[in-house]
Amino acid sequence: MAPALAVLAVSFLLGALAGCLMSTFLSGDGLESLQSYLEAFLWEMDGAQRLEGPALAGQLWSVLRWPLFALLLGFTALGVLGLPLLFAVRGFLLAYSIAAFVRAFGSAGCLLAFLVFGVGGAVSVPVLFVLGVQGLSASCRLAGRSPGEGSPYGRAYFVRCGGCAAALCVCVFLERFAVPVLVTGAAGAILGG
């Protein structure tokens, strides 16, 4: 599993580096629009008692989509190419989003990005790696498998999937109840600073 972890970690890192580099092109009207949008969002939260999160279905999709894609790709030989691509895209989007917050708010953007992406990401990104590593290993075995060879999916594979599902439930709980309170509390500090 170490080679699969190395491939996915490099893919994620390259995607993240590309996301950071692309954020440097965010300037002029685009940067001003982003700053205006985020400031309006923060001003709205500053007076609110609690930030209302998205609908549960939207939030579930937001948390589950990347692990679900990793899980599904792990059941096909296409995962050999699809999983590294998935990790590169996830790394790109996460890094670009964080860098955009930092570009818009400077050091205060670090705090906001951590609250918005880091709390749930501390659970969802490791889950993505667990599912991706075991999925890439299984996909490689499927791609090189000869007829009559055994299945790459054993009891441990599905136990890890169950553990990841439990962790994602924690992630949904955190994003539903903890993140709105933390972001609402930070809004005043960011706008006042």
C-alpha cells in the first residue's frame, strides 16, 4: 500500500501546488469581486446569532462526494488512472480555495479558511486517503488480474470502509453544528481587524 499512498500523495500535492499557483492570477476585478462577496457574507454573519448552514442534502453531497468517487473508482480497473486524477483535482480545488481566502483577507483569511475548510477537512481528507490508497491498490490488482484469481476485496477492506463512513458522519456533524458557530464568532474579529 505504500506505493499507492506515494502516488496519491504526490498527485494531491501537485494539484495543491497548481491551485496555489493559479490563485496568484486572481487579481483586479476578480479579486475585488471575491473580497466584496466574502465581506458581505461576513457582515451578514457578524449580526447573526448563528450562521445557517446549507440544506442537509447539499451538505451531505459536499462531504461525501470525494470519498464516494474514491470508493467507486476503487471497484474498477479505471481507478488506476482515475484515483490519481481525483486526488489532483481535490488538492487543486482545496488549495485554490484556501489561497483565495488568504488573498482576499491576508492573515485573517488564514483563520477563515481554517474554519471553513480545515475543521471538516481534518476528517474528510484522511478518509479520502484511506479510501483512495486501498482503492488504488485494489484497482491495480484488478487491472493486472488473470481470470480465476482471487478478489482484492477482503474483510479488512470493508472494515476500513465502515470506519471511514463513521468518520464522515463525524465530519457532517462538525460541519453542521461546529463550523457555523465558529465562523459566526470569527466574523466580528475579522471585520473588526
